[in-house]
Amino acid sequence: MTAASHPTGCLDPGLLRLPFYEDHHRDLADRIGTWCATAPELAAALDGTDHHDTARRLARELGRAGWLAFLDPAAPPEVRRDGDHRSVCLLREALAHRDDLADHAFSVQVLAALPVQRFGTGEQRDRYLPGMAAGEVIGSLAVSEEQAGSDLSALALRAERVGDGYVLNGTKAWVANGTVADVHCVIARTGEGPGTLGLTAFLVPAATPGLAVEEVGMIAPRAFAGLVLDDCRLPADAVLGRPGTGAVVALDTLERARMTVGAAALGFARRARDAALTRARSRPLRGGRLFHLDTVKARFAELEVQLNAAALLVARAAWEADAGSADFARHSSIAKLHATEAAQEVVDSAVQVFGAAGLVQGSLTERLYRQIRSLRIYEGASEVQKAIIADALVPVRPQPSGESP
């Protein structure tokens, strides 16, 4: 059964029937699908020309609708379970199918809140998470630098201990929500040890003196920025986790986020495939329809295989994480790698089916083509995921002398 068989068209009900999911996941899928298809508040928030303002409006609407409520530590258990990995993946897939900016607003808010949830003190959680759950406080995760993307050991932004606090100097690059965030989670070098052992996470309010934001224009307009920290002074209680554990904070967050990037890619890909299928079945060609060409039918068959494989890999990764598997990070990388690469292929094929019409600026396929490209880089590029997956393989047991492998 395809996504188009679902009442709201954005999620695959056949997949949801698999044992990976529980009844509350199926209920969540119905609710988010209906909201994406019918909510006038969402449509109004997306109907803007300033992507910075749109990011703020979307965060507020997501908060008002309750889709971020699981971030609040005071939320009841039945609400907090909407924040398990399977639920977040379903939410991202549905939102991405509806609109890139809706998914972006949701995903970055969750990405920024996750380290506070998992490593914050009680006071830090109480200070930030209720506002983030309401969509009134927007967060960002600032890890990358111009010369240090996936290599955390190369991070250079410094945080020096001065009196009873810290002074931060340096820059961060490619910060999602950087222009609109009220608080940034910044990974800085404090020098407790070499490489990744000398990193610490800090919560830096956007109003902190010495912090400047420089907007970055992206291929798909979003609220991205670079951060410049110039003698930026923070109190000791701005440390998130313990000094020297910044790499743990960053890696734990990214490992849990990667599978959700795969889910978003799946949402983009499903929408592109559905649009292309409608086009191919309706466009006249040589006395029939474009879909009737053997080469076109074969391509759609290949895309269906890609989509099903991606969906299953994402579902497994999320299930492994929710089950507490020690191996979930490998599955998260596998899901992200395959789903994002497959989605790029699906969207490219959709453009091909539309022909010249698929290249028109502002068309669905043109927007999807720009939007999908970034997912192969976010939370670790595809090449990085391949290295992670290979490094996680169990070493082959040496064979006794004379025994063939």
C-alpha cells in the first residue's frame, strides 16, 4: 500500500501496521497527517516571503498545536512518549511531505532541545524546555566551524576559564535557526584534554554581549547563520553537562538525529514520487500515457523499491534506539545514508518525468530538488556516514592456520 492510500496521503499505513510500531504511533500518524492536510494555522504560517519570520511563526504554531509538547519535562507520560524516536521520525516524515520549512522548524527545535533534555541540569531544563515546547523559545545547535565540520577534534572556538565563568572567542558556521534562535548550544574547546576530550557544551543566550549573528544564504532559503563570539562572557552554570564532555553531547545528539533526517528525506521523496506518478499517468504520449513507456514504468518500479527500503531502514533504526540497543547509532547512520541518497534519486527522477516543467522556478519539483540536496550533508555527510558504518562493523574472527575462510 502506498502513501497515497493513506487518508492524508503523507504516510504509508502498510508500514505502520508492522510490529515496529505501537498503537500510539498509529494514532500519532493519523493526527499529524490530518493536521498537515487541514490546519489553516499551518498554511497561514507557511504563507510568507520572509523565511526568518516564517521560522518564528512555524515554531509558535507547532507549539500551539502541541507537536513540541513532549519537550516539556512536566508534560504527562502520554505526551512525552510522542518524543520517542519512532514518533519523531513519523512527525518529520509527515511535516517534510507537507513543506520543507515546516519540517525544518520542527526538526531544529527538537535538535536544540535534545542536549538540554539529556544533559541539562534541572534548572537548565526548567529554564529552557517549557518555552521550547511552546514554540516561544527557539534554539539552535552550533557545532560546525568553517574548517571543522564532522571532525570534532578540529574545533577551534575557545572557552577560557576566567574567574567564576568562561570567555568564548571564535566562530561557528552553518547554524540552523541561527538568525532566529533565542539560545544556542555551542561546542567550544576548554582544553581538559587533546582532541575531542577538550570540548565542552555551553548554553549561550542570543542576547549575550559579544555574540554576533551573520546571516548565510542557502540554496533553499532557511534561517541559517554563522556565529561570531568575541569576548563572550558566560557564567559557570552555562555549561551543559560537565566540562570536557562536549563531544559526548554533540555525538549523542547527532546519532539520535540522523535517523530522523532519513525520515524527512522519505517525506520529500514520497511527495516527489506521487507528483511524478500523477504526471506520468495523465500526460498524453504517442496515443497513450507517459507512464505506459516501458522505461518509465521500470523507473517507477525502481523508485518504489528505494522508498520501501528507506522506510524500513528508518523504522528499524528508530525501533533500535527506542529499545535501548547499544548498536542503534550504526543503524541511524545506515538509515540516514540510504534514505537521503535514495530521496535525491527519487526527486531527480521526478524532475525528469516532468521534463522542462520540472525546472520552472517555484514549481514543486524545483523546490524539492533544492530542498533535498542539503539532507545528504546535514548531521554528517554521506561520506562520513559510510566511515561510521564501516568502523562499526564487527571484526572478522581470525581463522586458525590451515582453515579456509
